Amino acid sequence: MLLIALLLVPLATAAASFFVRRRAAMEALNLAGFAAVFAVAVALAARVLANGTVSLCNGFFYADALSALVILLTASVALVCSAYSIGYLRDDQQSGALGEDASGKEQIAQLRMYYTLTPLFVFSMLFMAVANNLGVMWAAMEATTLASIFLVTFYGKITSLEAAWKYAIIGGVGLSMALFGTLVAYYAGHHLAGSDSLSGLNWSVLALHAAELDKTSMRLAFVLILLGYGTKAGLAPMHTWKPDAYSEAPVPSAAILSTALLNCALYCLIRFFILASRCLGAEYPSRLLLLFGLLSMGVSVPFVLVQKNYRRLLAYHTIDHAGIMVTALGLGGALGSLGLMLHMTFHTIAKSLLFLCAGNVSQHFRTDLFSKIKGSVIRAMPLTGVIFLMAMLAIIGMPPFSLFQSEFLIVRAAFEGGHLLTGALFVLFSTGVFTGALIHVGGMILGPGGDTPVAARRPWRDGSLLALASVLVVIGFWVPAPLFQLISNAARVVSGQ
């Protein structure tokens, strides 16, 4: 019943938010709904730790440690962003960013769109993570696009519509390739017993018989899947939709896009990587993953170094981290898989925090450009400035923060596995991103003082920042044993154990 509750709660939240007419009711419904989703996600993780897997409806719904980790991360981000969005959207409403009609009907209509689409967006990601059938998993991923594309157009600006159009076109092409790859994977197992039924596309069935799949078909299927779900993850050269979408969507939506949706795209890729590795051996899929992972890291470096918009800088930084995680997946083995799962967890926390800090700065200074911020952020917004700088140091891998640990594991996996060039390029590209991000964001936060007034306290927004910042500091020194066990079990799933 946990799997059913996990899906029903966000659906009920979306339906209720659509019919209410008061802002406070929408806020309360979303906050309560995502708190319930988080509670169910924690219970599901505990059940998976105890039993190994959880399934329902003859295996149609299926969750193992990998699923449970992705669900827990998605639920965590959704809960924090639901709290942050209360203060964020209230500020937008007061400033006229949601429309300036005297009756307020336009503003309420926009708020209803946000508070209805966000639970549907989260529902799609959760459904994708518990769908055993690879075709249903693809459909759920397509639903994430349909829900999130309207969030990108939230402000109704020309640039928002252009970003949404680019997102729709590039994402649609990518998911079309993912669909073809899924169909080819189904054909690869057409000779298996029971393959003529719906369960013939169940991941648990295909994984069990992966060695019997047609090898030629699986080679083609993995290439299509890598291009398809790689587009959704923002791997280069299919990354061009990300900077526009991230800079135009409301900040809470951009935080979910950059963390939870990225995790879901990687989740789909991991499922097919396991099938391809068991069918073809690890060398073929690993080489492709290393190529696209390092390419994504390399492409992000010059854009980070010359970036003038801090929300677009975070987008290119997410492309870099997508490359890091795909590189870790390509390296494989116990170390690479553990590094991947740790990095996915740590990146989710740090990048969400960075986007929320960017939202505070954007609303206070009314700009996303470094050059138009007059004065230092840390003087105008002491709490946001300190947390922003701390989160940036964490995300670029400064010790003692947790992402240093995961990146160190990935580099170690590269050198111990004999991938010397991969390890060297990984360090080189990471250094480039480190330099660009630290110069730009550090200069913005610690720059010369100005006459910008000190920001007023915003309990909902500041409380969300403090909660995430506290988690980020704690996990740099201590990861709770149940969470680390879930991460370790997810890494075993990835490495084929």
C-alpha cells in the first residue's frame, strides 16, 4: 500500500489545489501533501532496507534500493521547495510579477497553475521510479515534460515561451529516441518465455534474463536510450535547453528540475545500463558513458568561466554534475557505483540550496546578472550570502563538504580501474568549473559594499535555506547509518550485485 499511497497523495493534492480559490489554502495543501509524500518515502525506504524489494500488482509496481533512494530524494526536494515557494510566490505577488490586475484574479489563476502542476510534476517522477515496466517508465518520464513545460512558461514572458519551446522540441526528440530504444529492447527479448505479455517489458524480468537478450538489438537499444534519456539529463551535446529553462522557470521549479528530474533521467539510464552490461559486458556501455560524461564536463567549463547570469551558471554547473555522475556510472565497479550514488545524494541537497539562494538574490536585486548587482550580497542579505557561499564551496568539491568525498571516490575509481586519461580529464575539467564558479559567485557575494538596503526577513524562505544548509553541513561529517545503507544498497544494484 505504500506504493499506492506514494502516487495517490500528490494526485489528490493537485486535484484539491485546482478547485480551491484562496492562496493560503493552496499553500497549505501543497505543504501538507508533500510532507505526507516525504513520510511515505521514508517508510518505503525502511521497508526496502528490511525486505530488499517491494512490489505490488503482480510486479507492475516495483521498488528496490535504487528506486527508494530516488524517491526519497525527490520527496525531500519537493517538501523543501513547497515551503520555500510560499514566501517566494508571495513576494512575486506583491511585486506584480504575477500580473497587476486590480481584482487579483490573474494572480490567483497563476498561483493555481503552479500549485496544481507541481504535485503533478512530482507524481510523474514518483510514478517513473516505481514503474517496473520500461514502457510505463518512459510514459511517466514523458509526463514530467508535459507538467514542467508549463512551469517554465509561468511568468508569460517572451523569453519564457522561447525557453519552453526549446525544452519541448529538444526534450520531445530525446524522448522519441528513448521510446525507440525501449521498443528495440523489447524486441531483444521477444524470444523469451512470456515476452508476448506486458510483463515481457518488466525490468525485473529482463534483468533476470539479460544474458539471453539479442546482443545486436541491445547495442542499438542502448545507444538510443543514452541519447534519449541523456537529453533529459542535459548531457552534451543535447544540453542546450537547460540554461534557458532553468533561468526562466520559478526558482522552486528550477530547483526540482536541476535535482529531482536529473536524478530520474539518470535512473532510467541506469536501468538500461544494467541490462546492457549483463547482456553485452560492461565495456561497450561504459565507453559510451565515459565519452558523453567527459564531453558534458568539458563543454560546461568555458560557459561557466564566461557566464554573466548566475542562474544560467547554475544550469551549466548542473550539466557538469550530470557529466560527473554519468562518468561514475561508466567507470562502474564498487567504487564508481558508490561514488555515483553518494554524488547523486549530495548534489541534490547542495544544488537545491544554491537555487533557493539564487531565488532570494534575484528577488531582492531584481536581476539575474552579476553586473547589475550593486554592492555585496553578504551585506544586503547576510544569511543568504553566507549560505550561498557555503553551498557554492560544497558544490565545487571543497573539503570537508560531502561532494569532495564523492568526487574523490570517482577519481579513485578511475585511477584504480586503469582509466588514467579519464581521471586526468576529470580533474582538469573539475578545476575549470571550480575556478569559474568561485570567481563569479565569490565576487558577487563578497564584492564591494553598496547602498542596497538590507533585505527583510522572510520566514518561509529563510527557514528553507537554514534547513537545507544544516543538512549539508551535517552530511559533510556524518551520514546517518540507514541513509548510508540505502545508498550502499543502491550502489550494489547499479554494479550488478
